[in-house]
Amino acid sequence: MKQKLEEETILFISIVKWVILSLIVGSLVGLSTALFIITLNEFTLYIHEGWTYYYLLIPVALLASTWFVQKFAPNAKGHGTEKVIEALHKQSGYIAPLVAPIKLIATILTLIFGGSAGKEGPCAQIGAALASSFASLLKLNRQDRKKLVICGISAGFAAVFGTPIAGSLFGVEVLFVGTLLYDVLLPSFIAGITAHQVASKLGVTYFYNPLKQLPPFTENYLFKIIIAGLFFGLCSFCLIESLKFGEKLSERFKINSYYKNMLAGVVLVILALIFSSKYLGLGLTPIEQCLRGKRADFWDFPLKIIFTALTLNFGGSGGIVTPIFFIGSTAGSAFAPWLHMNPATAAAIGMVSVLAGCANAPIAASIMAIELFGPTIAPYASIAAVISFLITGHRSVFPSQILSMKKSSSIDVLLGQEIDDVKTSYHPSEGKILKRWFK
């Protein structure tokens, strides 16, 4: 009896400890996220209303962003969520305090002048940096530091998109492919919900678009959803491989990084002048238009992939999830007529399915669909998201994710390594079948 009481007492103290810590982290991240988003919105409004061809300064913006990061916080380079995942796996969650302010400055410079990136990566990285600094202040051990940093990721994601449950799950799902970190669920949920509430109270607004007129779930519609899931998985594949190609292309240019980034900025300006400036920046307006039923063109999502790969591999600072939303929603909207689907429904399913495929986070993506578009979309979005997750294969926009599952029993992969290092092989019997099919 005494032993049972001691166990319950320890568990009670642990719960109280993590409730308090996650409330503090959630509040800090909600405050920082609100500061970032409001500052970004004000600067964007000022620049874009004052000058139609604001994006002519993209080369200067990429140069300035690169200089700030290289000079003060090299770990703030690229899209933030990947750097946080890397820090958790390789540095026990330690993130230099300077990462937060430098990431904020570099991302604002990138986005207000038209760099194609997102706002969630910086919020996750800023939140993780604040959580790491707080853990250092309290002199927490390595395990507790990592848990607190995961709370920072969850809180940043929840506060930036207005999806507290999906954001909380994203933080515990994105580190390992195929594993949920149950020991971080409680603090992650509390941090995510708190951050969302704080950001909302400070004036951050969110886009919600509940879909009401959805068709009944029939065998015919199920077939359409399966086809859509396969298509969105291929879109995820294209984005991931394009980002890898952009990284290799950047490495091949053996010139000063400032010149290289300015050259990429000039290419982005030329592309914007040829095609459209809607592929620049966050691209929120095209996303919202697709989710309200406007038809997208088939070249919208490939062009966004190109703009994003150039920005993030040539000095731009920002996240990857907002471009994923653009790619998924425009791909769904453009693909809808082929399957005789409602464009808004297809755009919503595409948005979360491409996220599931690119980030290997089908559960968080499915919950996000419910939070943004209402519960009636749940059966459609969840099936498409899981199919997209599977068909994307053993790859990710976050190369530091650790692989902890095989996506098919017919594929041999070494588990426990970073997904970017994974080499796949096939069983002999399956190899013979494939050869027979493709003779």
C-alpha cells in the first residue's frame, strides 16, 4: 500500500511540474508568436501598399538575411522546424538564445520583400529557443530540456495556425517517423492550447472555413479520395525532391554566398515578372481563394515549388509548411474537375494531405483538417492524408527525422537513422513481380 501511495505521489508531483512548466512555455511562445506575426503583418502592409514592385528588392533581402544569420546565429539558417529537430536529436535540445531574435529578423526580411517561405518554422524555432533558454535557467536535465523544447515546437505551430490540437500533436509526431512521444503529450497539449489562447488575446486572427456541403461517403467517393491521396503523395514527392535538388544546386555554385544568394534573388524577380507575384511571400490569398472554391491553374503548384526551393536554398529564412499549404490547396483545386469533386473540398483535402506526406505527420494533418474545416471532412481528409504519407516513401522535408517504421513490409530499410540517410532495398520476390509488371 505504501509503495502504491509513493507511486501516485510521484506521478502527481510530475503532473503538477509539467503543467506549470508548459503553461509558462506556452505563454512565452504565444507572446513571441503574436509579436512576430503582428510585426510581419505591419511591415508587409507598409511595404506592399507603398510599392507595387516591392519584390525587386528580393536579392537585397536574401543577402541581408544571409548576413544576419551567418554573423550572429548560424543555427538559424533555413526553415526553422528542421533545425529544431536536428537540435533535439544531436544537441539534447540545446538552442542558442540568439536564434530567436535573429530568426525573427531574417524571416521578416525574407517575407516582406517576396521570398517564398512560411511563418510557422520561425515560430517553432523561436518557441524552441525560448524553451531551451528557460530550461537552462532552471538547470533542467537533458531529458526534461528535450521535453520542454518539444513543447516550444508544439506551441509555435499551434499559435501560428490557430490549430491548438493539431499543433500539439505535430510537435510529438514530427521527430520520429511512425512514433508518437506519449510522455510529452500532456505538456505539449497544455503549451499548444495556452500559446493559441495568448496569441488570440493579443490580436492574432486565423482563417477558419468549415465545409458543410460534403457528399455522402459512398464507395464511389471513397475511390475518388484514394486517387486524390495518391496524387497528393506525388505532389509531396516532387516538393521534397525539388528541395534536395535546390540544395545540391546551391552547393555546386563555388562562389561567395552573398553573390550566390543575390543571383538567386534576381532569378526570383525575373520569374515573378514572367509569371506572377502571387508565388512570392506567404501566398495566403491564393490559399484562401482555393479554399473558398476558386479554381487554381495546373501550373500554380509546380511554380510555387520552384519559388520555394530557390528561396530556402539560397539564403532565404522561413518555414516550409505555409508553402506546403499553397501547393496542396492549389493542387487539389486544379485536380478537382478530373474527379468531379468540389474545388473547395479538394483544396482542403490537398492542403492537409501534402502536409502529411511532406512532414510524415498524418495524425496531426488529419486533426488539422477537422480544426480548420469542420468535423464532416474527417473521413475524407484522414484517408487521403494517410495514403499521401505512405506514397511519399521514406523521405521528408525535414531530413533530420528519425525513421522508426517501414512504410511497407516489402521494403527493407535500416530503422533508427535520419531519414535523409535511409537506403531502401526490396525483397527478391517483390523485385521479380515488379520486373514482370514493367517488362
